[in-house]
Amino acid sequence: MASRDHGQGFMTCSAQQSHHDGNAASRRSLAARIGVALLSRIVISISRRFAYPFAPALSRGLGVEITAITSLVALNQATALLALAIAPLSDKFGYRRMMLAGLCVLGLGMLCGGLAPAYTTVMLALFLAGLGKNMFDPANQGYVSDRVPLNRRGQIVGLLETSWALGTLLGLPLVGLLMQEAGWRAPFLAIGAMAVLCVGLAIWLVPRDKLSPSRSLVMSWGHWPSLLRRRAMLGILGYAFFTGMAMDSIFVVSGVWLEKDFHLNLAALGAGAAVIGVAELVGESLIAVIGDLSGPMPYGVKLRDNKYDENTQWPEDFDPKAHGGQYMETAKKPTLTKRPLDAK
């Protein structure tokens, strides 16, 4: 009897140890994937922003007016409008596939801009950089929502958002040094090479998605008209538009102003841009710390078991996580409510 009890105890301890080892391996695997996503987003951030402070250098290198470079910046930003059509593609083809496609598009554009220096190829490079970002970001958010527990999601999303600050804080000074030492084409080649590296890491570390055959692009795209009729959604879009316009105005003007009035070289311009990265890092770190403490949002969409609001006509295959609802976790149909999310 003692021998049998000892054997059962040994088996229990072995099972617990195996479970613990499995959880630890799962955490390490998830950490590696989040690391790949963070590195990829840093590269995307640099490709998105390096034209701002170095617009005068690009205009001299291409032999065009500064207004021609700011037009390229506007084209890069205009690709965000395509996100309305691009984001639902992740529903159909999978998050991993769309993230890889976005990185490939980014890498192709940057390498073209560096290898074939002309205004048209640089225009193509910045357009593809913006397109790649808008392919990668929605898929990345959906991937995180699928795999990160709700009580840690604010922390992980906040960590990923530090990519903007890190890209500005670390990436732009390096871009300035590259331009000063190797010419204006060097950043295009370096960013393209980093994008290729991120593709390789993602293929190696990020597993394939389990696709659902019931996902429908038609149904996904069909949500937008109803969403755009909501005042809250229009308010969010208006806030994003005017905030983005204000940020872009500061970024573009500051590069020209600092070079013209203070006669800064390219390395100093990059260091000056890093100051903005410090401010961003403080704000994004704050969100990462308090995001999980304050909850996802004070008001909004609340998912309730087996309750369906007849005024909210959600289709059967609606996937809230793929449409910006990072904090929605349920297998039931959603109900729209104005009550606080922590209300019972």
C-alpha cells in the first residue's frame, strides 16, 4: 500500500512538473513572438517617420523642392485610408500571413528606393511602407487579442505601442548617422534589410493560424457603413484625423526649421527628433502600466452571455477581435450597452 501511494505521489508530482514546464515553454514562446512583433513594428515606425526630419536631405538628394518631399509624406499617410479594406483580409487569410505580407511589402519598397534612386521609386517606397504598415498592424492586433490573456492585454498592447517611441528615440538618430556617413540612400537599404530579417524571424517563430472556413470578406467589409453611422465612431475618427494632422505638421516643419535656422547636420537632426521619442515613450509606458488596472474602456460594447440586442444587427460570423475589439472575449453574440464594463 505504501509503495502504491508513493507511486501515485510520484506520478502526481511528475504531472505537475510537466504542466509547469509546459506553461513555462508556452510563455517563452509567446514572449518570442511578441519580441518579433515589437522589432517589426520598430522597423515599420522608422520607415514611416524618417522622411519627416530628413526631408531637406531627401530633397537635395533627389534634386526636387521640399514641397515634393512633403507630398510623398502625405502619400504615405494616405495609405491609412486603405486600412478600411485591408484590415478584414486578416479574417480570411490569417493574422500570420497578413503580417508577413506587410513586412514583405515594406521590405520591397525600401529596397527599391535604395537601389533605384529616383523620385518615382522613392514615391513607390514610401507608398509601400505605408501600405505594409496598414497590412501589418491590424493583423498584429488581432494576433495579440487571440493569444494574450485579457488581464495582460493592456500591458502587451502598451508594450507594442512603445515601438513608435523606440523607432523615433533609437531609429532616427541612426538614420541621421547613416545619411551623414553613407548618403541619403543608405536608410532605405538598411530598413529594407531589417524588414527581410523580420520576415525570417516571423516565419521561424510565429506558428500558422488555424483558419476558419466560415470567415467572409463580404460580411467583414459590410460592417463599415453601420459603424460609420455611429456618432461615437465619427468622434474617434475625427480625433485620430486631427491628432495625426497636428503631429505630422510638427514633424515636417521641425526638420526644415532646425536645419535652416540652427544649421544642424544630419546626425544632430536625428538626435533632435529623439526628444519627441522620449515624450512618446513616457506616455506609452504609462498606458502599458495602467491599462490593465483601469480596464479596457469606461463605456462601449459589452458582451453578455446569450443576450442579443435586437437593435444591433451583428452577422453570425462577426469576429469582434478582428474589428478593433481587443478586449472582447466571448463565444456568445454581443449586446451593445451604455453601462460601464464593470457593471453587473
